[in-house]
Amino acid sequence: MEKFSPFFFAELRDFMSTGYEEIVINERYSIINGSYAMFGLTIVGNFASLFVIDALHATSEEVALLTSLPALMTVLATWLGAVWLSRVNSKKMFCIRATSVARVFYLMIALAPFFIRGPFLAFFVVLLLAIMNFPQGLSQLSWQSLMGDLIPEDRRAAFFGVRNRVTTIIAMIATLLPGLALQAFPSDAIPPYQVLFVLSTLFSFFEVYYLVLHRENTERRPDVVRIDFHVREMLKPFRRAPYRRFLIASMVFNFGWQLAWPLFSIYQIQYAHATAIWISAFNVASQITQILTFTLWGRISEKYGNTLALAFACLGMAATPVMTVISQNLVYLTGLNLITGLFVSGINLLQFNHLLEVVPREDRTALIAHFNVIIGIMGIVAPQIGVFLLGKIHMDPAMWVSTILRLAGTFIFFYLIRFIKRSKRAADAADHV
């Protein structure tokens, strides 16, 4: 694998000018595609909720739907998408169509205030945001499977490290500039948000264009997969030992991770009294560290293996909940987010790489879908339990529950290393026979 320059842009240039022409072309287009995608995803992800709450004056029930409906639509899309994707010859074309449909919703949200008036507008926008997550879920599933086909295993850690750093820089820009621009307008002004959503739509044209430029080998028969909603079918993937172990560890860790998501927001706003500026500071602090450490995790993964690197990233994240409730000082919380970004970057990079390692090529689409569905269910259930625990045992004990669950998942990842070493010894012995 190529060694990188200590300077990021030189590193990016060197990485994108290595050998393997077709692979490098796909890597180059993927980075550019991800950059344009991140502009739109960040703008909509960060400011759609503010648009609904501040500008459209959504009710508490509508705000609750804004959280739950998109997660449900994503899970449904991932599950059904595995069936559709397994029946097509071109994953790229499937991804292009799904992405294009998802991005049309940006424009629909921007135009909605011109056609709908009154209290129904907030509910309609919430509904659009929820439905948007169906094609977005299809897009994400097909993109993950496509990248597994296009990027060789020995290049993934370095490539995704560089790609994630670039897209995180874009996310930081797409957080800061619109946020500063919105400060110049009243919080309930609708037109500024419409402009942002139109800009997101424009960026999406370039996103789709560079997705089209990817080179895909379609000389294969579609691996038709039968998937249904029976419990028996849901349990079938557990028969594959490497995938089963990884999934169990991920389920435990992600449940503990996502359990605390609403608690962090409540703690920062209601306990520490963070304003919008401080919330932005928390996000930017985390993003800065992610930008600086994505490639570091790639190198650690190459040297010590995905599992060990992922276990250490999870260990760092396990301490975050209890470290948060130590103080309500906003400067302290900003510094904590700066440190936390180190471990977030590791998990974002290594969990996906590890998933690609443990799923066989012939069943990649179905198993990626299965993984995303299970983790998606965690994302629906865990935050609700977190809020329930907050009401029953209050903030500090609830955060401790999150830490304990994260630690449990982390220890399972460390435990998996013994199985990986055993498999490697068996493979080495077979090679010498």
C-alpha cells in the first residue's frame, strides 16, 4: 500500500495517482461524488429540523415523527432493497436511480411553502423528509455493495480513510457557512431555508454526474436472493460464524451508542444551556479531529487488523457518556467533542471495512442489507429506551448504562481477535499442506 505524505493535500494527490488505472479512476470519482453528496446531505441533515421547528412551528408530535419515521423508512428500504439489488446486473445504475429520486425531495421541500399554507405545511415537510429516506436507504445500500465490488480489500482502509477526511471537511464547511448565513435572518424566516435546499439540489446534480462516471464490470449473473420478513429468514445469516460474531458485537455496541444520542442533546441544551453557536462548536470540534485522524485509523488497520483497531475505537467511545456528565462547562464539552472525534472517525471507517471483510462476495448485498436493518432497528429502539431511562433513573445513571453497553460491545470485539488469529493459523497450515 502506498505511503502517504504528512500533508493532507499531497497525500490526496499521491493516493489518487497510484497504479491500477481503473481502480484509481473509481477512487477519484468516488471522492468527488462523496464531496458533492456531503454538501446536500449535511445541509438537509443539519437544517431541516431547524426549518421544521423554528420556521414552520411544528408540534411536539410532528417533531417526534421527524425522528422516528425516517428511521423506519430507512430500515424498510434496506430490507426491500436487498431483494431488488440482487436482481439487477448493474449496481451502479440502481444506485444512480435511487440517488436521483432521493435528491428530488430536496427540491420538493424547498418548493412546498409555495403550494401549501397553514399548519399542514409542517406535517407535509416532515412527511417528505420521511419518504425521502426510502430512496436514500436504497442509495446507501447499493453504494455500499458497489464499493465492495470496485475497491479491492487491500486498498479499502487507505481509500476510505482519505475519502472520509475529504467528506468530513466538506461537512464542516456545509455546517459553518449556512449556519452563519442563517444568523442574519429571523429564526422563523422561510426563504433562507428554501435557498439552502435549492443549493442542495444543485450540488446533487454533480453528485449523480460523478456517480455515473464510475466504471463497473457488469459481466456477471445477478445473484438473486430470496428475502422475506419471517423470523427464520432473519436468523439465517447468523449461521455464518464470522458475520454472526461481528454482528453481535456491533449490535451490543451500537445499542449502547445510540441509546445516548438523545441524552447528549438534552444534556447539552437543558443541562449545560448550550446555544446554537455552542452546538455548532461541538460539531466542528468533532469534525476537525475526524479530518485529522481518518488516515491514522487506516494505517493502524493495515498494521494491526480491522478488528483490533475497531475495538480500540469503540473503547474510546465507551468513555464518552460518563465523561460528558462530569461537567456542564461548555468549553470542557467542546474539548471533549474534540477528543471524541478521534474515536468517531475510527468507528465510521472501520465498522464498514470490517463488514466487507466478513461477508462473502456472493452474498454481499443480502448480508449488508441484513446488517443495516439490524443496526437500523437499534437506531429506532435504543434512543427511545434512553429517554425512558432518563425519566426513570435520571441523566447520570442513564449515561452509565450507555457506557456499560458500549464496553460490553468493545470487549466482544477484543474477544473476536482470537477467532481471527485461529482462522489465520488454519489458513497458513492449509497453505503448507
